[in-house]
Amino acid sequence: MELTVPHLMDIEQLVANCNIVSVHKYGFFLCRRGTASIFLGDEVYRLSRNSLCIYTPNTFIRILEKAVTCRAYCWVIP
């Protein structure tokens, strides 16, 4: 059995990709510091420190805004 490691993206990478991620896999979005507003599915969520969002296949994630102090990460599970 081969072990696969989830792909990690920093929030700055998401912003560089026009703030949108379309994923055909499961994943997590974790806010470690600061605040961010994201559009996930058809809802807007305001994330703060230690907030965790879990998304399912074919879900769009869009970063609406983020604080300068925001540190957040998106993991895609292969």
C-alpha cells in the first residue's frame, strides 16, 4: 500500500490563484491566525483563529477577504 501525503496550500497561494479553488477531492481549510471570510459551497463563513472547514468533492472555495495577519492553510487529500 502506498502512503500519500495531503497537498498543502497557503492562503497566499489561494489568493494568487484568483481566490478560487475547485477541488474534486476532500480537504480541509484551517485558519491558524487572524480572520478570513470564505465562500464555501453556497454559504459565506467568517473564520477566525483555529477555525476548521471541511469540504467535499466538487466544492468551490473562494477567499472573499482576509486580514493582513491571516495565516490559513488548505489541505487537499489525494
